[in-house]
Amino acid sequence: MTPCCSENSFMKLRTSTRASTTKLDEWFFQQDVERQFAEFPNWNSELVPVFEQRNSYVEAFYSFCLPIPFARLQRTFDDPLNDPSWQMDYTCSRAKIFRDRSKHFLTRAFRNRAGGIELRSRGYWFYIDSTTERVVARQELREDYAYRHKRILVCRFLLARFLAQTRQALLWCVSSIRFTERRLDEFAASSYEECIKQNEGIYIRSANPITQEGKDHLPRMESASRVWGKRRVHEIDRYL
């Protein structure tokens, strides 16, 4: 699996003013996704998400955790062009965590460093610790004709061990697009594109009317928003 960061043809990017907070639609303007650049989701749970994909008529969401060498980490957020893409990070990774198209959804490199774990099935695939029989990783899939949601969750202690043994840091990468039948002026907004740069994090947020090409695929939709970028998952450092 090689993630793609190409610009989505449904959105014609133009720089302008963001929506008035008095008429802000939190879901459409993706405030929940932006909050994850400050706090990694579900970090206090025993199993943490390392891959998530949601696809429906109103949303295309893709996120994953990517280990990268510390030498690459120093460069990935110092790009003078403020590029939030992760293609070069993906290429530089020494060893990855998961494979989303296999029943063995953890990579061999990860399994080899996880001690004795066994793959089991109970209507879904999961790994257990062969000594304690505790679930240490799980793959979830829900899909029907109009919706698909897939997640891979891994024990944070095994994740920390893997990073320590491969001498890598952890990135969280995301591309999230949402659609609405409302026009931007109904939110008291016009088209915008903004780059947000933080300490060890960068993302672009934008909203625009859907182009004619987009309307050919989504005839009812009027507007689209996008958040895409990456951040270091510093929360795991306490376990290293």
C-alpha cells in the first residue's frame, strides 16, 4: 500500500477568508480532525488506532501511523515550502506497522518484535498474546452499499517496543475530505486555503465550491472541505 497525497479534483483551491464562527458547521469544517493535531485520538485506550479509513457519499477519510527514522524527522517539518505530504516519509520508513489488505494485518517486521502473538478470528481478525491470551491488535471492518469504515488498532506498549527496536519516531498522517449540499455563503464563508504549522506538525485546511468535474460524481453536493497533513505522535514518548 502506498498512500497518495495528490490534490483532489473535486476541490478548486483559492485563498480567501474562513467562515464566520457564528455560522461554523463543526463537522463540515473538520474541527474534530484539527483537534487531533493537538491530541492523538484514544491514546488512553489500551489499543490505539494506527490505520483508519471511512468512505461514504459525504466523506473520504484516510489516516495512518508511519514510523520514520529520527534523521528524517528533523527534516520533514523543516521543509521551506511547508509541504504537508508524506510520500518521502513513507519511502524513508525502515519498517512499517500494518498491511491493510491482508488477514495478517500486522507486518512481519512488527510481528517479529512483538514476542509471541497469534492470529485469531471471531468474525474479524485479531492478534492475542500467546501467554496471557490478551488481545493486542484488532482489525475492524463495517461496510454496506453506502458506507465503509475500516480500522486497525494496536497495543500501545507493543507499538512503543517496535519503535524503540527499530529506532524510529512515529508520524500520524491524514487526508480528510467532507462534502455538503450547502453553499459556502450559507456558512457566511468564502473559499480559503490555510497552512497551519506547529511544533512537529503541519497541515493544510481548505474549503471550496465543488467543481463541475466533482458535480459529475456528486451531483447533489455544493461544497467541499479538506484537511491534510502530518504530526509527530509525541504521546508515545513516555513509553519508550
